[in-house]
Amino acid sequence: MSPRLTFVTVARVLRQLTRDHRTLGLLLVVPVVLMCLLAWIYADGVLFERVGPVLLTVFPFVVMFVVTSVATLRERTSGTLERLLTTPLGKADLVLGYALAFGLLAVVQGAVVTAVSVWLLGLDTAATSAWLVLVVVASGVLGTSLGLLASAFAATEFQAVQLMPATVLPQFLLCGLLVPRDQLPRALELVSDVLPLSYVVDAATSVARQPDPGGDLVTPLLVIAGWIVVALALGSLTLRRRTG
């Protein structure tokens, strides 16, 4: 793996994304609009402060998953990845470059949606906003890595979008947002224990309820990081010289 080639890939992907205004709108505007809608629905403020921090971390996960899977699949089906793999660029350089590019966008997305939610919509958490941004960004990067992996299992952009309800919605139901995980049937609780979105919700809950959540964030963030590494490693294995 060459750091120079990795950063060349990062620059190329970022140039492409910055020219795609619809994708930028989906990444930066949609999560903000969803949080504004949520604040409007829970206008009394009590429920908004209860569910807002959790959904603030879930929205970027979903958006980054969809955008990354579709954008990467477009590169696969257009032959771009096949041509790149005929150059000295290695699979690790390619996957890490895509992950870093979308990860940088996840950082911007997390900072924007958190700033709007806290300062404009009045979302209040026990911990400081910095902890909330950390969890939001981790969630976005997780969605990015899983989106990169999911792109290998779709032949068209429509199929990539279809993967979202198949992979994200079950996690949404079992992550502890609707029912605390320890109150689920035992079999479902065991399943939820290995799902990455469960740990996003755990981290968001700690930030919402504890002034100093650092200790309680260690395990969730380590699990999220583990999922990111595994997804990127598996994603690199799906790259091949021929995309057709």
C-alpha cells in the first residue's frame, strides 16, 4: 500500500463528489432537514431531547450507506475500478482512498447536522457537543464502510438502494431505539449484540444522559471501529480485475 496513491484516490473521489451537487445535498442537507422535521414533530421539546440524540446519529449512518454504496457501484459498473486496478494502484489503496474521502464528508456532515441540532433546534445533551459530534462522525464512517461492502453485492444502482432496507431496517428495529435491547426476546437480544447500529445507539444514549461519557464510550466505539475495519477488509477482497 502506498500513502501517495491512497491520497491520489482521495483527491479524485472528492473532486467527483464536489461536482455532484445532488449527492452533496443528500449528504449535508437531508440529515438537517430530518432533524428539523423531528424537532417540529416533538415541538414540546421533551421527546425531542429524548430521541433526538439517537436519531441524530442514525440519520448519517443511513445517508452515508446509501450514497457510498451507489457511488461505489457506479464506479464498478462504469469500468472505472477495473481500469484503476490495471495501474500500480493496489486494492488497499483504492478501498482506503474511498473510505477516507467519504469519511471526510462524514466529518463535515456530522459537524453541520450537530451544529444545527444543538444551536438552532435547541437539542440538549448531558455531555458536551464534542462527544456528540464524535459519535455522529463514527456513525457516518460506519455507514460509509458498510456501503462500500454492500456495493459488491449489487449489479445496478437500484439493487444497491434495495440493500438498504434489507441491511439497515432490521438493525433499526433491534438497535434499542424502539425497545431497550435487554427487553427483547433473548434470541433477538443476542442478534442485536452483534449489530453495529446497536453500539451507535448505546454511544448516543451515553452522550445524551451522562456529563462525562468517556468511559462508557470505549466499548461502543471499539466495536464500531472493528466493524469498519472488517467491512473495509472484506470490501477490498471483492475488488477484481474484471467488473463484468
